Amino acid sequence: MAKKKYFPNNWKAYKDSPDAFFLPLEFDEFMDWKINGWEIPSSVACIIREQDIKTGKVTEHVYARLSSANKRANRIMKEGKSEFLVCTHDDIGHIYPKQLSKEDSIYDNYTTESGDDWFDEQLRKEHGP
């Protein structure tokens, strides 16, 4: 088996750079920038990050078409052994099996401004109260 080619990086240049080269960033600003301001490439319609509840194994699926992402999400829900995050250009949603309580979730609770879980809110929109 051939050894992977080593690609050098510039870590030493970053390490040796003076602190003045780096702008300070407050934690809240960082969270707004990286978490609340997510961006995915225009060629990607949806990203699904699935985590097996028992093993903790994470797999990430990237889709150019929403119809393909919907098929994957439906398959994951039918299997009922994983929880997953769905990220589109407009929203991020957390979906987990019914038998799993929110407190047992491997992800933080994703809640809406009203305090409801995102998935519960979507179900109410589709099927009523």
C-alpha cells in the first residue's frame, strides 16, 4: 500500500506571526458569524449530517437536488436508528427518532424563538395543532 503524499502547510508561519496580525474576535461575534451565518456553496442544495445513536458514527451526505435529500431523509427516518441535521440555504433542522427524548439527544436542543422544537413546529404547520 502506497503511503499518502505529504502536503506541506504553513503552520510555522502562523505560529511565528505576531499577535497584531490577528484581529480579536469575541465569542458572541464568532457564534453569529459561523453558526448563525452559515453558508453553503450554490452548487449544494442540502447537507444531511447523520449520527448513529448506538455507535456515534457520523456520516455526511451532500446533495445538489432537494428531491435526493428528501429520499435520504425519509430512509433515515424509516430506519429509526439515527438522528440527523438537515442544512439548506435557508434553514437548519434537527430530527431524531420518536423513542429518543430531547435530553438524550447527541445534539444541543435546536429550538425556535417560540421555544418549540423545529421539527415539532414543522409538523404543526403541515398537520395542524
